[in-house]
Amino acid sequence: MFQQRHFEALAKLMQQTHPNEADRQAAHEQWKIMCNAMCDLFNEGNPRFARGRFLRACEPGANVRARTVKTFQRERDARKLSKLVSGLR
């Protein structure tokens, strides 16, 4: 099952593949079709999937919190440190 981090990473990817102004209208239409097809797929596997939120996140310049492996490692290390500190009290 897809999780929020998967949706965020895919939205960032869609931002990068968004056709620029110099591209033809057909390229932009194909990009929109792809975004909507992904939404259909995600909605099948996750009833809480927010289609509008994902589509907004796919637009270039949108704020997407896609986390990298390093981010996950930092979060994990912070949790370990927090447990260690709380155990010392």
C-alpha cells in the first residue's frame, strides 16, 4: 500500500516532468492525463487518498514534503536520542 511519503515523492517527480511553456498543448494534456491516472490508481488502494491535494502538489513550485532516505535516518536518530535522554531522567 502506498503511504504519504510515496505520494510526496511521486508528486515531486511530476513537478519535474511538467511541460514548460515552450512545449505544445498536447504535452500538457498528456501530463494531466498521467496525473489523473495516478490519482485513480492511488484512490483504489487508499480510500483516504486526497486527489485534489495530490494534483496541487504535482504543479511546479508546490510545497511537497517528500522525504529522502537521509531525512528518515535523521528522524530515526532523533527518536533514538530522545529515548536515550528520557531514560536518563
